[in-house]
Amino acid sequence: MDDTFDHAPHVWNAAQLREAIKDLPDDTPIHIGVAEDPGDFDGYRESVLVDAHHVENWWQATSTSPERTETEKAMTLFADWTAGEYSVLD
């Protein structure tokens, strides 16, 4: 029995995000629901958008190629836990 599956979510592009938020006031906070398991948003954990950066990949030099750093045409949105009091983790 195979206990794996191919998870291939439809990743939004910038145009889809712009369309979804076009009518929001500029000061509207952006909340993000992070799936507990692949594709499972019934038990999602709420996070808040705190930053965004262009994606940058870095590859070490090998015997056949030099070290290189490349910026892709993509963004990484960074989310953090919502404001509140939390237990200190050890």
C-alpha cells in the first residue's frame, strides 16, 4: 500500500492576488490561513503577513559549475503568528 500522494496546488500569480485585493483599503491587514496538512484548510492556523521578498536561490560551486546566485521572478510572503500571548517554548 502506497501512503503518499501527489499534491499539486494551483499557485496564485501576482495578477490573481491583485484582483483578489483590489477593493481593500490600503491599511487592511492581510491574514493567511496555513493548511494543517496538504490541502486541509478545515484545521488551518491563522497567521498574519509581515514581509515579502523576491526569491533568491544560491548554489554552491561544484566541479562542473561555478557558484551562482539568481533572483527568480517570484516573491516569498512571510507570515508570523497573530498578535497575542503565547507560552514560552523551551
